[in-house]
Amino acid sequence: MILGSTGSIGTQALDVVASNPGRFRVAGLAAGGGRLDLLVDQVNRFGVESVAIADPAMAAELGRRLSERNHAAKVFAGTEGIAELAGWPCDVVLNGITGALGLEATLAALHAGRLLALANKESLIIGGPLVRSAAQPGQIVPVDSEHFALAQCFPRVGASELTSLAQGQVHARLDEVRKLVITASGGPFRGRSRAELAGVTPEQALNHPTWDMGPVITVNSATLVNKGLEVIEANLLFDIPFDRLEVVVHPQSVIHSMVEYTDGSTLAQASPPSMCIPIAYGIGWPHRVDSAAPAVDWTRAHTWTFEPLDAAAFPAVSLACDVGAVGGTAPAVYNAANEEAVAAFLNGGLAFTAIVDTVARVVSEHQRMAPGAAELSLADVYAADEWARGRARELIARLA
């Protein structure tokens, strides 16, 4: 089952499937609806029997176009329909939906007992306790390249144990880990000061130097909000406290993350910047997929560099650490405010530096209003998400 099939993760996942016709069969597809022609082509190409579309208004049109091609697929509509599809019979659900919309699908897949290949980091981040309590040991395989890399660098602990979302199962075996080092490319504005970022345009922000991704995650990579989200994700997946999580800038994007041990040794995972490797690992778990992507070419010279993160120019990571430590609904507020700010920036209604400034303002107001609760419900998450979006829009309107 591939959720977010017309996005960057989904299309690459289908490329992996197409390259391995005897190994995978697509049980269902889900997409937002913005690329309807592509979704119809995917349904027909892979002989999919069930398809979901997030925009309910597009469901009838999707059904009509499939009928024109004599393809009788069952159509689900809305986020509820995507969640229902996520629970349908299959072996693996790849959740590549962008943003908070992926939470219900993540929970549905887990409750149905499906193996979840998780590319939608936001669902884990905003629904942390809910997702952790729903997941059984070994049920989640991280597809983010950084967390995929971290799982490879624990030689004494199987990835199935690591992806149990900790909850105490692996504490005794993590006592030799000093810290997790998460790499960041630095985005297109690495080396610039905050003052030099003031006039950045959407076109410049979308010009990522090493990765080909969708517009929201590309902007998030430029602001380093994406790295902040990944730090929260690492804390939730591996149960490592925030003071033992470090971000280092690695422009070549070949070392995807590292684990530093208490004896001074560090293990790193290396591969060219291709999401096909972690995607293939996620949908093929527990076995690797041959030739998922080209490996590093060791017959030629390489230069890999590392440098500290400039927290003054890019404060999103330190803000995320504070948010993650607060817990409760704070991560949902961080994510929702950012999604609204990024949308405004891409539409020309907000300055680049104002993205994280807006997120920080909304987060600070939320923490004063409602600190993290011990018991979190889905209704709490959605209420916080709605409040944060509304407050972010108010602040953005004042800046327009």
C-alpha cells in the first residue's frame, strides 16, 4: 500500500516496485488529488484495485476517469478514506503523505497490524505518544534517510528492536551509545548569515543542491525545520534524549547519519543521495532490495566535509529540541505553524526568515497557554493543529 503515490516518495517507491515485478504487488494507492492524471496512470499501470483521494470533491472525477479506461477500482475519499485504505489487507503500508494529514493513516495501519514504512515523519512527531502506544515491536521501519542510517549503525541491536519505538525495550543495549549524529546538507543557503537570508525568494529556496524533493520539504530543508523535525523523530524512535542528539552539516549528503559510542568510535552509513535505498529497505523489510540505487563509486576520489550548524542563522533545530522536550501538543503546534508559514512564503506572502520567527512565536504562545499533557488524545492533537494554523495565519496577515 503506497500512500502519497503522486509525490516524491510515492513515485520513487513505484519505480522500485516496477524494477522488481516479481517481488512486489501494489495493493492500493492514495494521493491528495492535485495530480489526478498521474494517479489514474498509476492505478492502471500497476493494476491497483483500491485507491483513495484526499480531496472528496475529486472522488467522482477519479471514478469517472478510471471507468473510461475500463478499470473498476474501489475509490475511497477524504482523509478518513485514506485511513480506511491504510487498514486494508496488505503486508506493508508506505506512508509518504506530506504533513499532518498522515496521522490517521499511520494509526490505522498500526492498529490493523501492518508493517509501517514511515516516510511521513510528521505523523510520528505530532502524535508521538499515540503512535508509540499503537506500535508493536518491529512494526515501524523508518524511511527518512537519516533514521534509516541510524538503524544501520547499531551493530548490536537489530533494526526490528530499534523500530519498536523503544518504550524501554532497548535501554540496556543503548548504554554504550554516547550520541546520535544527524547530518544535514545545510540546504541552498549554507554559510549565509541571518541578514543575508532576508531577501531569499521561493525559487532560490526550492533549488536544493543535493536532493530532489517536494516543495514543502525542500523549503523545510532550506530553513532546517526539516532537520528539527528529524531530531524530534529520532528522540521518539530511538528514545535517546535531546542532549545526546547532535546535528552536523555535511554538504555532500553521502553520510546520512552516525552513531557515536562511549569508547570514542563512530559508525556512519554512506550512500549517494537517493531516497530509493531507504524506500526499498522499508517496503522490502526485513530483506534488502538488490540494486535499489547505485552505490558509492570507490574507484574515484571523494571529499566529504563536516561543519557545525550555525544556530544563529538557522534556529529551527534548537527550537525543535525545546518543543520536543515539552512534548504533548507542542510538536503539533510547531509542525502546523510551519506548514502555514511555508505556504505563505511559497505564495509570496512571507519573508524567508519570518517562517521560523512565526513558528517560534506561535510555539511560545502555545506553551504559555497549554503545556504538554501526560495523556494525549487525537482530539487534542487536532485542536492544537487547528489553533496553531489559525494563529499563524493571523500573524502572517499582520506582516503582509
